[in-house]
Amino acid sequence: MTSTSTAQDVSRFAARLGERMDTGVLSFPLTSFTAAGELDLAGLRTYLEGQAEAEPAAFFVACGTGEFFSLTPEEYSSVVRTAVEVADGRIPVIAGVGYGWALARQFAERAVDAGAAAGLLMPHYLVKAPQDGLVEQVRRVAEHTSLPLIAYQRDYVRFSAESAALLAEIPTVIGIKDGHSDLDGLQRIKLSTPPDFLFFNGAATAEMQARAYSAIGISPYSSAVHAFAPEIAKAFFGALRADEQDRVDELLREFYFPLVELRDRKAGYAVSLVKAGARLRGLPVGPARAPLIDPSATDVAELDKLITTGLALVDQA
């Protein structure tokens, strides 16, 4: 599926995304649902407009934080199309694609039709696989679409340095999102791929590991906090880029560390707690869809206090 013109388009997009990664965090927006659990496109548009005002480096929509796993194909197309309309060419829109390669191809087609600039290839469904199978999964999707792809390694998808080098040879694969935080393995992967191959820190609450990733040359990161408190996310990003280590420590100690402690109380809080935070800010995101469960009233109250603390810290900047 890769013609000369397409290869040039992929290269240009990768260069643009790489440049933008130095300007702000990568936003992984939530998907808005009604109280009854139906897709709420009006709420989503309002929410995305607020996210866009914070000027993230990119939108990664219908991914993990956006509950890709719970969307119908039709809902998925609507979510991606809405994000593209809100971004209006100002912010690159990358859409999640996933499951087995056959379904991932279909989602990639829908992403193209909806106007997405690239795709984040989510971990495949259910089964563990050998390294050559992990590479073949990516190759099978890539050969069917001109969409630039970023491979996401987390859980049971973990690429070896040799596999990463093979991924980098696929013309439309432009990078890797890392969710393992295995810095030794990641350094090996980075050294095995071309200098312009993109990497970013995709750990849950990535700010906690941001300095460690930067030490091996991977400074871009995704921010779940941006989904509900972009003011705090931007303040941390600015402090980190300005090498204001005392400020970074303060934000980590007073906000991010207690947030992680709260997030770790229950499985699924990496998404549902973020949604609760957005609702506390008055954002129209609605509840999480099963199998995720909204946080308890006690945990929401604690989150509310934590957000107040974080916003106060930002106001002191």
C-alpha cells in the first residue's frame, strides 16, 4: 500500500509529529457517554474543544483512555471524525486501531475515512505471541493501509531490539509508544532503530517516569492528567523542559505521587479515575463503560481535594 507519494507523506507526518512532541504533551482524550452509557457526541465536541485550547502536541483519540475497547465501529468513526473536526488541522489526530490484524485493518480504514493523520496500533487481543508473531501482526496491518502507524507495547506486547529493528523497516511504521518502563530494554530498542524513529513514554501517569525516560533520550510523553487538568499537565511539562527541578519535585510530591497512589487502589482506575476527575471539573464526559467501574464516593472526594491542591500549585507558578 506504500507508493512513493505515500512514503513522502508518511515521512513528512513523522517529522511534523516529532517536532510537535517537543512543544507539549500528547493528549489522550476521554470519550463522552451519557448517563445511560450512549455515545454523547455533543459532549465530546465540547470536551475536545477544551482540550484543544490547552494546545497539546497531538490528539490520540479512541485509544485506551478513550475506551477504544468499548466502542462499536460506528461509534469509533464518529469519535475520530469529531476529533478531526475540532482539531481543524491545528493538532494532529492519531486514532487507536486494534484487536487482531483483520479487525485492526478495518479500524484503520475507518480512521482514514474519518480524516485521522495516523494510527496507534493497540496491543492485539487476548493471546500471548512470539516475537515473529508480534512483528507479523504489525506488518499485516501496515500492508493494508497507508496510515502511518505507531506500535504500542504494553502488557503482553513487548518488542525485542531485533523486532523493533524489523518494525522500523516497515515503511509506514513511524514509532513506538512504550508502556513497560523497562528502560534497559527500551534503550536497546532505541539503539536498534534509526535516529528519526519516534518514541514516547506511554506509562500510566507518565510524568512519574518522565525524567528517567529523558535520561535515555526519550522526552515526549502522554499525559492522562491533561484529560482532566491540562493546567497542571502544562505546568509540569514547562517545568521539566525548563529544568526547574525543584518545581518538578514539588508537583510530583504534592500532586502526581498521591494521584498514582489513588489510581492504584483499583483495577481500571487509570481510566475511570481520570473520567471522575473530568466530571469534577464540570466536563461532559459521563461515566465509564463496563467492565470499568466508576470510583467510589470516598475516592472521588479524595481526588477532588487532590485536584484542588494541584491547581493551587499551578497558580503559585
